[in-house]
Amino acid sequence: MNRWLPKTYLTLVYVLLYLPILVLVVFSFNSSRTGYRWGGLSLQWYESLFNNHAMVQAMWNSLWLALTAATISTIIGALTALALHRYRFRGKRVLRGMLFVVMMSPEIVLAISLLALFLLVGLQLGFISLLLAHVTFCLPFVVITVMARLSGFDESLPEAARDLGASDFTMTRTVLIPVIMPALLAGWLLGFTLSLDDVVVSTFVSGPSYEILPLRIYSMVRVGLKPEVNALGTLLLVFSLAMLMLSQWILTRSKR
Amino acid sequence: MHRVLQQPFKTAVLILVWGWLLLLVLTPNLLVVGASVMTRDPGTFLSLPLNLDSYRQLFDPLYLDVFLNSLYMAGMTTVFCLLIGYPFAWALSGLGKQRQTLLIFLLIVPFWTNSLVRTYALKLLLATNGLINNALLGLGLIDEPLRMLYTEGAVVIGLVYLLLPFMILPLYSVFDDLRKELLMASHDLGAGKLSTFLHVTIPLTLPGVLAGVMLVLLPAMGLFFVADILGGSRNLLVGNVIKNQFLDARDWPFGAAASILLTVAMAVLLFAHRLSQRRLGDEARA
């Protein structure tokens, strides 16, 4: 087979994947109001973005939500991964199966089921409902990330700790946690990004008291074009790129 | 002493995890099943008596059309993702290890980027006075701008754009595992290229294909915001129907039944995936 054919094909797909993003970034610096024609370099859309108080508030709300959701799901997810790795217990396969199904099921199915629950128990839709929902969909991703790290781990270390008289809790704290630290960070970053990006679940479980960024963007882009979205999209892109690079760096560094 | 007290840590962890899953996964899903067999009520959303009307409503020609159309668009999305992704994963797995790592990284960058923003970016390209039309008009290839935005085609393009990495990653993982010796062996035994492809490559990559199909087909029916932004405000996807029933029309039993339809589709695909993996395992052992 021709040697350059596969490479040309790969390049073509990458160009198509990145073209829309590139256009978005370029147009975020466009001074033209119409949105489609180039009118010269300008930072006006960034300026109007930061002068928009509701937008800035939604940004902070989203960051705070992502921060708490990622932290809680990392704690519960890591403990779950440790339990699945270390212990024998009844219903272990069911537990694994449930986590897998949560990960695979369409977001909208999870979304309406949580909405039904929140309305039934009378929980007001807002920060708490968003937090519970986000932790739930982040959880399986953290569990897999940590499990992957644990599966390549030397079993003699925890056994040695146990032989030396350490309790389960002490052993976990002093031996296991340091080993899974890189996976914890990677899982946290993944959870943070998933939460920041979510539209489907948040549409159902958020209330007017707590507006978050994706929903604000959604209401902006449904009709027409809003140049501020270009600027916002560029900022989010830079932000997630930084997060991803950080996560990759943590994971590769720990392998050495 | 009782076993539970001997292992307080284990007990605490298990209670926490089971508690979370039972309360926020199992109970809500049972509620949806319950809601689907109740009667619509404008005040409290739901009321008795129990009946199967909402399931009958799924087969109402009006909605059946939407479901079949949604399935068709999701199917087209899956086919395009597979057509683009299969050769892509194959070409990727033939490169040097370091380059593979870099390219996989470049593939997941968009996945980490806000999907709404990426959908919106497509609008810049597809709009009537957008970049593609401007370029084609400028080159003199067309006289009038093409109508691309607010069509079903635009929605499929958007879905492919968002979901392609989910097809490529499982495919790449099977191609990466695909033992090169096995292909060589088949070749040595006199099988031609086509025959090797048909009898070795395709069966061995089937679990990856099914995993990819599952990760693309189901979300492609649910991602209502893509249909909203690129398809105009029509009920194009099952996701739009479910969203409207819950948030606008307030017909919970019907929305719940539509959601159960998606869950059943997932169960069927999961089962097919397991079956293909098991068959492959049997053949490898034989």
C-alpha cells in the first residue's frame, strides 16, 4: 500500500476536526459586528464579555460547581475503586455493573430520572441538585481511572503494611493513597471538565437561583450568532487545553 | 466481635457507595419506570390510574415518525463515524509509538472542550452567509448561497463532529491489540489481502466496532442541543421529544416512556457487545 496515503488521510481528518475551532478563535478577535466578515483585529468581544455581570456570575457559579463536584466525586470514586480492588463483598459484580451502566447510559436518561427524584423529595432545583447530579455522572469515570492505576500495582506493599500491624485505614492512608495520587489528580481533572462542559443534565436539574455557564451559552446560541460566544469559547478552549496538558503531564511523569 | 465492627473502614466505604448509587441511580430510574405507567396530570405531573397509554402513544404516527427519523439520523451519524473512524484508527495504529501518543492527545483535546461551543463554531461555517458559502461564492463555484444550516444534514454533521472521537478510541484500542503476527500468519498461509481483511481483521475488530457504535448511536439520539442549534427548533431527535415532554408539554408519562425506549436500546447494544467479546474469547481459546 502507498506509504503516504494513511498519513494524508490522518492529516485531513485532523484539519476537519480543528477547522471550526480555529475559525472560532480567529473570529473572537474580529472587530466586525456582523460576525461573518473580517473587520480587523479587536478585543471588544472579550471586553463586553467581562462587562457582562450575569455572564461573569455564571462563570463563577460554574467554576465553583465543577470544583466541588470534582472533589466529592474523586473522594467517593477513589474509595469505591479501593473497595472494588481490595475487598470481597456480596454484590460486587452488581456494583461494577451499575457504575458501567451509569457511564454508558445516555445523559438524558440520567437527567430526567434525577429530575423526577428531586421533585418527588421536594428538593429545590439549584446548587444542591446540580451538585448531586454532577457527582453522579462523574463518579464512574473517577472509579475507572483509579482502578486502572491500582491494577498495575504491587500487592506486597499493602500486605507488608498489614503484617507490620497497620490497620486498614492507616494502610490506605500511608500506602495506597500515595500510590494512586496521580490517578486521583487525573480523575479530578476529568470530573472538573465533565462538570464544566455538561449541558444535557444541567438543563433539567438547574433552577433560576443558580445560573451556570453552559446554560447561559445555550440560551445565547440557540438563535443567531453572538460574537461574545467566540471570545468565551476561546477562553474555555485555552482553559481546557491547560487542564488536559496538566493531567497528561501528571500521568506520564508518574509512570517513570 | 461482629465482623462489621472489625472492619469499620470497609463498612463505611461500602455504605457510602451503595447509598449513593441506590439513592441517586436506582431509585430515580425506578421512579421513571413508575412515571411511565401513570396518568398525566397538569397539577402534580402524575396521577393514578396505572395504564400503558404512554407506551401506546409511542406508536402514534406523529411520534413514531420522530423516533424513526431520529433513529435514521443517529444511524447516519454512526455510519459516517465508522466510515471515517475505521481507516483512521487503522492508519493511526501503524505509526510510531510516540507519534501515536501525540495524535491521540490531539484527538481528545476537542473532547475536553465545551461541546456547545464546538457546535456553535460549526454554525459559523455552515450559515447562509457563513464561511463555506462565502468561500464557494468567492471561487465562483456557486451563484447562490447553499442552504446548509437548519437542515437535517447540518444536525448529522454536528453529531459526527462531536461523537467521532468516541468511535475512534475503542477502534484504535482493538487495532492496537490486533496481533500483527496473526495477520502475518494468515498472509503466510496463503490468504490474500482481501481475504485476510474479511476473515481476520474484521472479526477481530468487531468488539471495537460495537463499542464505538454504542458510544455514538445512543448519544446521537439524545443530544438535543445539537438539533436545537443546527437544526432549528423542530423535534428532530428523541432527546428533543423527551426534553419537551418534561420541561414544556409536562407530559411526564410519555417522556418517561420515550426515555425507557432509549434504555432498552442501550441494553440491546450492551448485550450484542458482550456477545461479540465472548465469541472472540472462545475463538482465541480454540
